[in-house]
Amino acid sequence: MDMITRIRKAARQALQHNFQYTVEAEDIPVSETKPEFDGDYTVLLFSFVKGLKRSPEALGNELGRALVAANPDLFSGFNVIKGFLNLVVTDDCWRGFLQDQHARADFGRHADNGRRVMVEYSSPNTNKPLHMGHLRNNFLGWSVAALYKANGYSVIKTSIANDRGIHICKSMVAWQLFANGTTPESTGVKGDHFVGDFYVLFGEEHKRQTEELVAAGMDKDMAEKQAPIMKAAQQMLLDWEAGKPEVVALWKRMNGWVYAGFDITYKRIGSDFDKTYYESDTYLLGKRLVEFGLQKGVFFRKEDGSVWIDLTGDGLDQKIVQRKDGTAVYITQDIGLVVNKFEEYKADLSIHVVGDEQNYHFKVLKLVCQKLGLPSADGIYHLSYGMVELPTGRMKTREGTVVDADDLLDEMIREAEKKTKEQGKTEGFTDAELQDLYDIIGLGGLKFFLLRVDPKKRMLFNPEESIDLHGFTATFIQYAYARIRSILRKEASSPSSPSSTPAPDPGATSTPAPLFPLERALIIALEKYPAMIGQACTEMNPSVIAGYVFALAKSFNSFYAEHSIANAETPEKRALRLQICRLTATVLHSGMGLLGIRVPERM
């Protein structure tokens, strides 16, 4: 039971016993005491003043005395500042927590709660390589899945490959026109980059043809639609849905190149999936559900043959679910995917990690599924996140402003190598160990940079800032962890190692030395870790963990600068500080792990 829960229960009992006032424990507001006041935790009294007909100060003093008297093992004192009851937790309570938890490798993890959650992330188009936006998506989705798992959920990680549609046909048409039979193998180009180059070529050729038609007197919008290369792509989409063998064969071949390229990047960044769905498999079920919706009167067919849903009564508008030529639109496959997922996994919650540009789409998707009566509809949740922007504006593939994921990873690792060599602390490492260290630092720096920001916020990607390995960065935390591991190795090999040093005993008859402020502050911070995991999971916000582990690393550095471990004042103090070190290392390792970031044993 965490400290805030213990305080709430104690306050509930005191209110009931001393004031005959009944309130649920979770409704008692308790927070960490502000640094400018004495105390560890604060009970806010304002909501009880009217019901108990007491002034805030009188209520605070009465409740404080009652809490200390009834819980001498938990509270050693209190003070009242206006409507705030500041409680001081006993040193013995904090020592007991540390004694119980310091050796637990799974500290902070919650027990299995029997619920199942699906997290869908990445979900790229198979016509171009992964870019900076995909990295934020992957890191966020993977971390949210890890947070749910740490909170006791059974988690299924999935991806949907957007492997069909007009955008895929654009790359295919361009390959037919410009490739001259070349392949990734013949050119030495990574498969997803190879196909992406032809998507760019399509855009360039489409622009050129459009300009020619405009110059000949055609309206620009009409010219974009009538450009021969665009008409070829539209025909290819029709041929693909009709199952034309040569089109399907080319589609399979080019998608295979892309998947091979994706797999290399996924392995590099640590993204993994329990199941990958394919739009080419789900869109047919979606089309059958469109027919079902027509029969139920959920959808309606317009005169041109296209199928729509009217959501004006829900505050939205009309939304197309199938084109007039019978081909599926994006939402068609999503409806089918919702059914596929639920039939296979029966998840209580299905989280879609998709950028905020798709907010409207997911409102429509959930409403459509609810109106169709799908059993999984209420469990659909869109985890919306802000786009990554460059200093010059939004990233656009066609305009060449995309930050390529593979290039960025290479840059980060080069910068990690440069910074490490500048520190001059590479002696004792083998070449393989150094390469692994550069990867840990470089990839960790990138992940932390993208996860330290609340997902709801758009973020500016500045390459120079992203490879700054100091300050509010993963490297700062990694250094703190490596320092603690070094301390523990040295202590383990010293003549007075922990095995020969008695652990502090909260039940001993002699009075132990009081906790110093920095010792106390660090123990309090460590005790909060399970609650921080719970908060980050509830909010689906890994930045909660990023901020917490950074603050914990700073607290440890302050503690270590002030208090010696090897030359502690007493053997009991030395043992206490070693326990602090062990639990801090565990929490830093675990917290960074929830962000998908490794921490090195040496730096």
C-alpha cells in the first residue's frame, strides 16, 4: 500500500471515529507537502469545513492530534497552515519501507488485474520509409504498452500495415515507368527507401504533368486529376481490387521490399508487435460491414452509387464509407479491423496511437461502430498525439522535408560516440562494448527527447537540441545509474562489504540516527514510483515517467554529493545508504525500461 493510500485510510478512520463524519478514503485530498512548508504529505481540509462546522485551523489541529495519537508508527508530528494539514511521517516508517523494498527487482510493478488491452502503433504506409513522426509514434505506443503491462494488464501490441490504396499504387506506377527493372538488391538500397524513392518520383512527375496541362489552359484542380500518371494510379487501384494477377504480383513484390526495410529499423529501435494486421486483409470485411450497415439503415447510398453515413445528429457531418466505383476508403478497412481484433483477442480496451490529424476520423470510427452495434465499439480509444515539426514547419514527404528515421539514428549514434570520446573515459572498454555504449546513449537520447514531452503537445524537432547529451536528457539519468552501479561494485568488493554489515533494523531497541534531509527526500521519492507508474498509465503519458526518473537522478546526485557511503558516520548509516543506492538503481533501470531505454553498467 503506497503512502498516500495509507494516509487517506488513516484520515478516514479519524474523521469517522472523532467527528462521526463519513467519507470515502479516495475522496480525501492528499498531496505531497510543498517544499516551503514542514511536512511530508498534506491533507486539504476545505471540503470538510462546512460539514463539520469548524474553522480550517481548528479542524486541522483536532484532526492532526487524532491522527498522531492513533498512528504513532506512521506520524511523528503535524502543523496547520490555513486549510492545509501538513503531516510528518516517522523515520521508522521510511526505514521500514526501504528495508522491505530495496532488494525487490520488481518494485513498482502491479499484480495481474485480469484485464486485456490492445495497443496499436506504428501502422506505416508501405510506400515510403519510416520518418521522425513514425519514431514518436513507435516510442509512444511501445511505452504505453509497457506501462499497461507494469500496471497488471495483459497487453497485445499490434500494427496495421496500410498496404493498399492509391498511395501504394503511386509507387508501383512510378517503378513501372522509371525503374528499368532495378531492385533493392541490384542497387544496394534498403527496401523501404528504394520504394519511397519511387513515391517521390511519382510526385515530381505528377507535378510536371499538371503544369503542362495548366499551361495548355486546364484548371489546376482538374489538371491534377487528369494528369496521365494519376489516372494510371487510379486504374491500378481498380485492377488491384479486381485481383488482376500482374498487378497483385507487383504489389506483393514491392511490399516485400518495404517490409524487409521496416524490420531492420524496428529491430534497431526495439519496436516489436505480437500481431501485424494488413489493410489488404481487413478492407473486404469492412466492405461486407458496409453492406450490413446499408441493410440496417445505418448507411445510405447516394445517386452516384457511393455509400455514406449521416452523423449530423451527432454534431459531425456526412462521411463516405465506400466510393461510387465500389472501392474502399480508409475508414472501410478500419471498421473491418475493429471486428478482426475483437474476434481474435477480446480486449477490454483497444488503443489506437495515431497523430492528432486523425482526431475526426476516430470520432467517426467509434460512432460508426457503435451504430453498427459492434461489441468492441465502446472499447475504441484514440491516443492522439501532436505532430513533430521542423523549425521550418511541417514534415512533408513530397517536399523532401522529412527527417528519415534511419539517418537520424545514425546521426544520434555518431554524436554519442563523439561526446563519449570527448569525456575521455573509454579505457577498459572493448570495441564491441563501446559500440553498444554508443547505441545505448544515442538511441536513449532520441527516445527520451521524444517521450519527455506530453503526447498531446506538438513538438519542435531541432536536431542540435536532440543530440545535446546533457541537461534534461537520458544521458544524465544513464550517468546516475552507471555511478550507482559503480558504487555497489566497489562496496561489494570492499573488506566491509554489505554481506558483513548489518542492515538497519526498524524494530531494534536502540534509537537509530535520524534521517538526514537528503536521505529522507530520496526515500520519499522512491516510495512514489508505483503511484507514478499508475498515473502514467491512466494518463497514457510516458512523460510522467521521464520527468520522474530525471528528478530522481537529480535527487540522487545531490544525496551522493553530500553523504559518503564508504565513510558513513556509522555502519547502520552505511547500510541504509547502500539500500538507498540499490533501490534507486532498480527504479532508474525500471523507469527507463518503461520508456524503452537501456541503462549502461559503465559509462
